[in-house]
Amino acid sequence: MTTLATNVLGIDFENPFILASAPPTAKIESLDKAFSLGWGGAVLKTITPDDLEMIDASPRYASWKMGNRVCGFENIELLSHLTVQQWIDGIAFLRKKHPTKVQIASIMAPVFKEEWQKLVKALNNAAIDAFELNFSCPHGMPEKDIGMAIGTSAEASAMITEWVKEAAEKPVFVKLSPNVSNIAEIAKAVEMAGADGLAAINTVQSLMGVDLDTFEPQPNVNGQSTFGGYSGIAIKPIGLRCVAQLRQNSKLPILGIGGISSWRDAAEYMCVGADVVQVCTEVMINGYGVIETMKKGLFNYLSSKGFNSPADLKNKAIDKLSAHRSLNKQKQVYPQIDRELCGKCGKCATICAESEHSALSLTASGIVLNPKACVGCSLCSHLCPKSAIKMVNAD
């Protein structure tokens, strides 16, 4: 029988959908609601030493939309405002009320061994299932020489991972940044330092835009702004790439994160190596209730494929990723045009001509292909407003 349950590092997840460390996991009462609605667990909003100052800006969000849909989301919000003791008490409350839900403590501290180990020791006896080391927040924290300032250095990442592992009594995941030239290099460093698992990705450092009337960057905080963390469906391809690269270079469990808005996104992450997935921006846009369709959709998909659990889906695509030099370049595909769907707008012919090849032309009878000029790039199929073009094998 098919189940959504899975096990990672001895931790039982009743389903593979957990909330990422972010505003939706900032309050105990919010987590209580989320767990009641069916989320498998949550990574708590990043806990820091009580004396680490957290003063947020207002406003602190900006978005990029296509129509009414938020495709990209930028935030410059900082970390948790709850004290360590408030978190310990809240974790205990949630454990008692929701004993099967996974709770992972995201933590961050200044780069001093005693600070990291003090925080870990304070949380060791809390009812958490694991730690997640936030080495990757791209806004605010790097100015304090933490967050992404740690995660862009293999040496610093390894050093702090070792500190935490010395003190931790629970499994340790390291949350990695996409804002590096080689994420696998950072992952290898923390794996060698003793990390039990990886989490990827955190947000992508970004600048949402500029108001062309006032010349003020967004989000506008009294006429000023700063670089923020970019999330939402627009970063899914970046997250998938990073998780795949991690899986190609490591056997450690991976918590997949980045642009997950549906069960399909989650399944894709699992295909390239994720054990479970974390969701944030989709919840901030549409609420905790999205979990119902995510669970139902994934369950039905796994059943249709004859899979017993999410673990059966893991790594299904990873062997199909290779270096460019290894791709089969002997076969070519060509555009096949559906004459009934084609609106004879000529966009494909224009774009083909202006993007190097001039393989398509618009005639009175419709679009005509010159096979000798076509290189099978597939650009036309992506840009047809009527979806009248699909790529097919030459034979």
C-alpha cells in the first residue's frame, strides 16, 4: 500500500511536506494551526542568542507578478524575535499536542565557539528532532559576519559544523546558500566536518526593482533599500540544480527547498535527490491550507506509479543528468506544427529569423519549415502563443 510516510536519519515524517524556517514558523500558535492542518513538521524560524539584536525594517517585502500571480518574492526580514526559553517552552507545548510532528530547530550565532555551543546545549533537551544550521541568510546577517557570510566560506562552514557536532545530541543539517560558485564544495566541507544532512536552498540574493519615478529601489524603506532574499516559483530551477549537484556529490540526506508550490514541484525535487521538502513562499501567498492538495496530489501520483512511499521516488532522475560533453548530439528534433491550433501570427518565424536560424517562414497557407536550416533548438515551441508547436524526432 502507498504511504506518504518516510524516515530520514531515524526521524519519522508522517508526510514529506514540512514548513521552512521563515515567517510561517515564527509563532507557536501558528505552528499549532499548521500541524493541525496536516503539515508533516516544521523548521522553526531561526533561533539566536537572546542578545543578538533583531530590529526589522518596514516594509520588508517586495514581489514580482505575472498577472495576479506572485512569481518572485523578496524579503529582508531578519530572524526570530522569541527568546531561547520561549522557544523551549513552545516546542514542549507543540510536542505534547502534536507528538508525531517533526520539529527542527534552525539556529544561528556569532562566529564564536562558545556562542554556538551554548545555543546548542540550551536546545539539546528541548523536544526537537534535529538542528538546521543557518549558514545562508543573504540579508542583514552577512553585515554581522554571519548567515551567508559563513555559508560562502567552506572553511568557516566546516569549522562551525564541527563546533555544533561536538555539542549536539540530535542530527545536524546544514542549510546551504545558492549564492556561491560551487555549492557542492561547501557541502563536501560540512560533510567532512560531520554534518548528518544538508538543506538547500536558502533564498537567492536579489534586488526586486527600482521605481522609475522616484528612483528608489524596492522594497522602499523610507527612500532606501538593501539586497534581499528572493524566493517563490521563480527560483525552483535554481533549487533543483543545487539539490541535483548535492546528490551527485554526496550521499547525505537532503531537505529540498526552493519554489515548491505544488506536489509536482515536490516530486521533482525528490527525483533529483531530496528526501523531504520544505515550503515557505507558497504558504505566505495562499496559507497553510495548501497542504491538503499537496498531500493528495503526491499520494495519487505515487499510487499511479506503483511506489510505496516518497523514498521510492528519490534519485529517479539523477542518473539522467550528465556533463554537456556526454549528451547525445547525433539525434535532432524538429518542430511539428498543428495547423488547426496555429493562428498564423508569424511570431515563431520572426523569432527564428532574429535568433539565428531562419528555419520558419509565414506563408498564405501557414508556417512552413525549412528542415535544412533548422537546428532543433526548440525556441519556437516555447514561444508559440497557441501552443501549436511541439518538437518531434526526425524519424
